Amino acid sequence: MKLATLRNGKRDGRLVVVSRDLRRCTDASFLVPTLQAALDDWARISPHLETLAEGLEHGSVPAERFHEHDALSPLPRAYQWADASAYVNHVELMRKAQGAELPETFWTDPMMYQGGSDSFLAPRAPIEVIEERWGVDMEGEIAVIVDDVPMGATPAEAGEKIRLLMLVNDVSLRRLAPAEMATGFGFFHAKPSSAFSPVAVTPDELGDAWDGGRLPLPLCVDINGKPFGRADAGIDMTFDFPTLIAHAARTRPLSAGTIIGSGTVSNKLDGGPGKTIEEGGVGYSCIAELRTVETITHGKARSDFLHFGDTVRIEMKDKGGHSIFGAIEQVVKKYERGE
């Protein structure tokens, strides 16, 4: 089934079940008001949501038009958002940009940071920043939402706790990151609010596209209407989601509604750092990677980060060309403080 959260004037929105073609939805708030409430009682609530989903497909329940512009992120806020960096090409390129080598521990110990989760952007909300010079970048990713995961869970146990999948734009302010990382205390200012796809889907909805740990489909990233990235989310992902979840739960339990991100989807393909779509490659899911490749190839970066007025679109389609999660589409905008 596919689930979404619509605006209703409250912070956590109204839960709806969405049709497979993303055209219609039916209210689920009479069963459970929000997605977080559903996750808190998943074993009891999910069968009723599945019945609604089946009724929606057969036209036997009340339906309304589903508009992606009316959707908040599936979880407008969450108890926890932990983002990994599971794609080796992305880690290698980011390390090169910092003048550092890939750490040997990368192959055995997933990299992960804890992001802010108190306020996620809606999938069509603008990316508001105070200063354009901070280096605004998008990061196209996949994420899972889990049920309660006990501390010390094995990857096999963790995989059984995956309830939903969705897309992410992990917004990054690249020029703020180096100084923060140099303190040894990690990201804070460089990682403002992220945005998630209009719809979150259960693993069974993905069919054979979901292998239990990875989602081997191209992630479509466009800038200003032009293709920028088509990296396959199933390629070069060193650690699958069950492994990432188990890593996050190594020293703490994870509560229902915890979100675990994959990190920027990135492909090496020919053994190199990848190529742009114009050059016959699959492109990139963030601008920082392109800039690093340009520096390696030409001695300096030629592409700039996002400017005010630029638009980013992130989407994933099934093998038939149909959108699975709906699209994240955001314009970069100067933040103006309201009264």
C-alpha cells in the first residue's frame, strides 16, 4: 500500500491511503489520525489500512483526488532521523574533496550521522536559506521507516522491521560543512531540514524491485528541468538497509517511526568516478560529486551550487515508467523572516 500525509492545519497532518497510480486517495484518519500513530500500533492498524487500500483500487471506498502539492512529508516530523553514507563512490569523492583517503573501516563499519528530525520540509516546499553563498546542494537518497527495533538486533532481525520506503532530498550547505567537520563534532548548520517524497510505500508494493535490502532502480534527479542524475540505487551500495538499521541499533533501541537514510545514491559503473549524463554516464545525485570530478579532471570545479530560483526534482519510476513515490520538487528561495 501507499500512504501519505495531507495538510489539515496541524503539525502532523492527516493520514490517507493513496492509489497505486497516485491519482486518488481515501481518508484513513478515522482509523488512526497520523502516520506516526499508525507506526506506533502497526500490527493492529496495518491490516485495516491494507483493506482501505484494496477498497480504493476497487472503487468501493470514498475517494478524493490526490494532489502531491497538498502532501507534507509522510512523517512531517520524526522521533529520529539517521542518515548513512552507504555508496562507496560518494564517500570516495567526498573524501577526495577534503584531501583525505577512503577510510579502511568503510568496508566494515557503516558511516552514519544523526540529523535534525523536528521539522521536515514538504516535498513541494521551497528550500529556504539565508545565504546563497553557503553552497546549497541537494542529495538524492532512499530511506526506510522502521517499527520498534531492539538494541543489538542482527541485520536479519532489522530487515523484518522495515515498514515503509520513501525518497529523500537531504539538503546540504556544502560550504559550512568543512569547518564543522574540523571540530570533530560533525554536522549541524550544514544539514538543514530534509524533504521526503509525497508518498511512502510498503515493501510488498515494490514487488521484485525490492530485494529485501536494496531498491535497484534509477533515481531521477533533475535541475531546472534538465536530467542531472540517473544513478541506480541498487549499484555500489556497500551496506544494505538491514545492515544500516542494525548498525543504528547497536547501542540503543530504535523507536517506531525512526527513519534511516541510504546516503547519496552514487554509481562508479566503469570503475571511475562516473560521468555526466551528457557524457554518456548516469550523472550524479548531488552537485558536490560533480564538482569533485571536475576538480580531478580539470584542476578546478566548473559547476556552481544551487542559486535562488533553481528547481530540484527527485523521483523514482518503476520499470513501466510510472512514478512510485511521487516527486520531490523544490525551488531554492531566500529566507525572509516573518513577523
